[in-house]
Amino acid sequence: MLVGNLEIKYSFSPSVYILTFGDAGNSWMGFSEFRSGLKKDLSKFLYRGAGVGIRLEVPMLGILGLDYGYGFDRARAKLRGKSEIHFQLGTTF
């Protein structure tokens, strides 16, 4: 599995911020599948997406978040739709 994420945050206050993000990743059954995919076409090597979100840090609860993401490679992955809303409650890790 390979996952990469880049976020740029703008803070309105210590507990409220907006962000924009870009993601890329994929998974393989073994190293040989990873290596053969890397040699073929790098544009098909990783699935990519980007989006915007808002976060609110709530004491004793954690982070409340709402994201709107757009998947650039969903047709290749045979998934319907190109955008998705994601809700987050609590910490990521």
C-alpha cells in the first residue's frame, strides 16, 4: 500500500480552520505487481483526488470535519460518481 497526502490549512481561530488537500495512493497484492505497475505507465500507477474541507476542534470530543473530495481516476477504478462528501468525528490516528 502507498498513500500520500498534502494539506494546506488556513486558521480562522485556534479551533476553526479550512483546508485544501490532494491525495494519491494505491495498493498491490505483492511487490512484483507493484514493480510491474511502476515500469508501465506512471499516470496509471496511483489513484488521485483533491478537495476542500472545514475542521472544528471541540474540547473532549476531538475534531469535527466535513470534506468535499473529487476523484480524478474514478472511471478507471470502475466507481460511479466523481465527487464525495466525507464526515470526520474524532482524531485521524
